[in-house]
Amino acid sequence: MDEFAAIGALADPVRRRLYDYVASCTGAIGREEAAEAAGVPVHSARFHLDRLVDEGLLEVEFRRLSGRTGPGAGRPAKLYRRSDEVVSVSLPDRSYDLVGGVLAAAVDRSMAGESLPQAVSSAARDAGRQAGSSYDGPPADELDRTAAVLADEGFEPTRASSGTGDELELRNCPFDALARRHPELVCGINLDYVSGVIEGLGCDHADACLDPASDRCCVRVRG
């Protein structure tokens, strides 16, 4: 993928809205749904979605949405989902300035006598508390407020229901490249940061826990 061409494709505000919506979905979606979310006609959405496919930002699959097969089931629908490719500028969002600030604060703490592991944990939690306490969005329940703060840092939170209640799955690790080289360090920072966000928001019934997987952030937030 030509990263400069991909970034240029997203300079168009309609394409960026379409990309952001498709990227936020857990599964592949049709052009009608994408068009409605972006507020554009279906024919316009089709043009822009296919341009995003050409640039390697989206991928296509074909599936009958009715679930039926055989004669009379209709033609398979063309569905779009985010590509596994990463555009290094911000697609998916990366937030290395955040982790850099946490590590710099941890070094300062360690030089003052705190053990380095504890310093990293404290610095990450403090950063999360500050982000949570700065929330100025509309009134919402704990998971939605937590999602709003984490979305600003590129975690791509998606709300879902499980057997134990509602939860947030974080579909993107904002520190992906660093996490691949130092997973224990970064997963610890993620957990402390998200826990700090929850504390800063004053949430009483939300909790962050480690739940690592290869295709998303290692932290999950349970209600």
C-alpha cells in the first residue's frame, strides 16, 4: 500500500467519515448502512468506499445478508471492513505521545527514589485519572463515558454484551509498535491508564482487566 496515496484519499471529508464508520464496526457492513451513517447518497458512498478499497484502507467480502442460500436467495451483498494494513500517520490512531509522557514521568519518579515498575504504574494511572477527570461530554452511563475518553486516545472502544453484562472491547492498541516489542510493559501501562480513566470519571461499577488477544488491545472494561 502507498501510504501517501492512502492518506491523500482520506483528505476528502466524506471518505474520512466513511472510513471512520466502517473502522468502528466489529463486522463488515453494506454501503447502504455506511451511506446513512455518513449522511451521503448510496451512489456517492459506493464511489468513495471503492476508492478506499483501491488504496488498501478497506477490504471487501461478499455475503448474502438474508442468510439464505440456493435459488431465490438473491445476489450476495458487497460488504466493507477495515483493512489489516496500518497507515503510520494515524490509521488506526496511534498515541505514542501519551506513552512517551508516561515513561518520561516514570523516569522522573524513579530518579526521586521510586522503583521503576511502580513509577511506570503510577504515572500511567495518574495520566488516566487526569484524562477521566477532564471529561466534559454529555451525561451518560459509566461505560459510555469511559468509551468517550478512550476513543480520544485511539483505543476504538466498542460496547457489547456478554454473559456477565455490558463491556467495552478496545479494538485498537494506540501503542501497537511498542507493544509488539515490549508486550508486558505496554499491557501494564494500558491497564493502569484505563483503570485511571475509570477512577478519574468517578465510576463505581466499571472495572478494567487484562484480556489479551492478537487483534485488539489487551484490556477489556467490564460494567
